Amino acid sequence: MATTVTEPPKTRSKERPEKASSGRGGWRNLSPASGSLLAVGDSSPASRTGIWVGIAAITMTFAAFTSAMVVRQASLDWRHFALPPILYFNTVLLLASSVTLEFARRRMATLADGVAARRSIPLRWLYGTLGLGMLFIVGQYAAWQQLKAAGLYLATNPSSSFFYLFTAAHALHVLGGLAGLALVIWRISKRVPMLRRSTLDTVSYYWHFMDLLWVYLLLLLWMRL
């Protein structure tokens, strides 16, 4: 007599929960489950270390420039002159830019994912910082023009040479900070899936250092020139 073999009942294996997709292909694992395309990640120790190494290198460079100026000032051909008044206005612009950047950084820390209205708030402060930084560069160029109008060029005197050296070197580093700000603004405005907090923090630390460095340079030039 034939016997029927019945198949054992199939048991559904425990399925792993599917990951929420944001519709961005390979970026879906970086996006929050709510579907927002913007998220703020944790800080990276490597980024923090890198910016402090860079700041240390810049500090040593300007310290070497300062030492060279002090030694050169002992010569008889050193000429004293009044600093262009616009430098003080430029200082106010740069200090104000640090304030607006700090407002933007604090707003980003409390940003609600996926809320466009709240995302626009730090963007406004970042655009303000970018604008003030650009005005500072324009103001520095105006200071050079005022110096040229007074007959002081790069090779006129050792004192004027150091003025151009200090201000031009600082302006170049400020342009680097403006590039970093532009990158952060682009990532926020384009809703890049992940904006690491270390990116904004690194730009902030660098920018604040540029402010402190400029205040030091202004005092140094005021006392020595």
C-alpha cells in the first residue's frame, strides 16, 4: 500500500527589517529614516587634528615673519608711516563675520531634518559670513590702493614691504576660509545627504583663527610701522 509523504510546513524565516530608502541610490544609508536629504553627522577627530596642525603651521609662518621684521627694523632705512584708516573698518567686518558664523554653527546644531524653513536660517547666517569676508578682501585691496596713492609700494621701503607681505599673506589665507564657507553653503543648499559636523566646525575654527591673527597683525603693524 502506497504511503503519502507530506511536506513539513514551511516556516518563514525572520526577515531583517528593510532599510529606509531616501531614493538617492548609494546614498540611502546616509539619509535619515524620515526621508530628509540633509543630516548632520558627528565630528571627526581626524578633521579636528588636521585643522590644528594647519593652524600651528600658519602660526609658525607668521611668527617667522614677525621675527624678520623686528630684526630688519633695527636698520637705519626703516621708515614709519600711518596705516590706512580703512584697516580698522576691515577689522570690524572680520569680527562681525565670526559672530554670524557662530550663529550659523549653533543653528545647524539644532537643525530639524527635512524642514526647509529651518534649513534656510543657518544658510542666511553663512551667506552673511561669506559676504562680510568678501568685503574684508575688498577693503584690504582698498588699503593697498591708499598706500600706493601715498607713494608707498612693495619695494619703496622695508617697512612698506612688510606691510604688503603681512596683509597679502593673511588675505590669501582668508580666501582659503571663504572657499571652505562656499563648500559648506553648497552642501546645505544642494541638500547633500550627509554634512558632517566636523566640516562646519573645521571651517569655524579656521575662520575664528583668521580673526585673531588679523587682530594680532593690526596691532603689530600699528606698533612697528
